[in-house]
Amino acid sequence: MNIILFGPPGAGKGTQAALLQEEYNLPHLSTGNIFRAAIKNETPVGLKAKAFIDNGELVPDQVVVEIVAEELKDSKYENGCIFDGFPRTVFQSESLDALLEKKGAPACEVLALIVPEEELIQRVLSRGQGRTDDNEEGMKTRLGVYQNETAPVLAYYKSKEKVKEISGIGTLEEIFDRIKKAIT
Ligand code: AMP
């Protein structure tokens, strides 16, 4: 099973992906986490990605698609995975579809978390994870990028009838219950 947890910054994708990982015994693939680890370890990918991330902009598609293709070679992804923060552009979605098709893997189901913008800003500014991009300016940029570049991903998957929309308002458990119901 391949699942894309989709939503704007602050929608709770990471938290819900961690819960899903446990429930369904599927690995969690977060491109944001891969980039943060690469920056910490000062790898070539980390050096390429750092300025984009600090500015709240998207890392270029080619870089992102390459790290995901590389990551998916790991045998732990044999039975699928939960994508979090990827794909973020239509180009990335098309590349992912092509990659999965080549592997003979099932296409992705998209679970879209719906949260109003005011709530997203509040959540991100109060989450206190010490992320370099979790400030007011960075969040404004990320929301703009989401609207312009990432929201079209949803239309792309809707045209393939792959999307389930889930309210991302409520307690973690309430949201998780909705997600589980949407999967089964
Ligand atoms: P996240 O942890 O998913 O919020 O990602 C943090 C930052 O990493 C984003 O604001 C982007 O700068 C970068 N990033 C993560 N995933 C992607 C992606 N799929 N495409 C482009 N940039 C990404």
C-alpha cells in the first residue's frame, strides 16, 4: 500500500504519518526529514537544499526526485510506504507515478488533511521544534508556495479519483480515526 499524506505546512502530516507507520507497519518517507538529516551531516544534497529550506522555498524537483528514487531502492519499502511532504509539485507526482509503475507497485492513495489557514499559522508558530523555517516570514512563504505549486498536486490526483479529504481539526486521535476509516 502506498499512501500520500497530503496537506499544507502545519496540517499534522508528520504526526499522523508516525501513527500510521505503527498501525500499518509501513515505513514513513518524509523528504523534509531526509533533507534535515542531510543538512546536519553536511552532505552534498544537504548543502544544495539548505538555502531553499531556510527561505521556505521548494528544493528543485530534480534534487527531490533523485533522493526519493534512491531512498525507494531500500528493501524496507517493498510493501509500500507513507509519503509525507512529497510529492509537492505536479512534476514530482508524475515522477512518483512513473517510479511506482516501473517497480510494479500499486499507485498511491492520497489522504488530504484539510485545515484552515489561520489554524496552520498558529500551529506552526507554536510547535517549537526549533526548525529554522518555523518563523512568521518563513511560514508566509511556505503557505504561498503551497498554494501556487503544491495545491495543483491535489487536482492532479483528484482527476485520477485517488483523493480522500479528511478534516485535520480536532485531537490527534480523532484525526487518526478519520484517517483509518478513510483507508479501510
Ligand atoms: P517539511 O518537513 O515537509 O515541511 O519540509 C521542509 C522543507 O523541506 C520545505 O519547506 C522545502 O523547503 C523542503 N522540502 C521537503 N520536501 C520537499 C519536496 N517534496 N519538494 C521540494 N522541497 C521539499
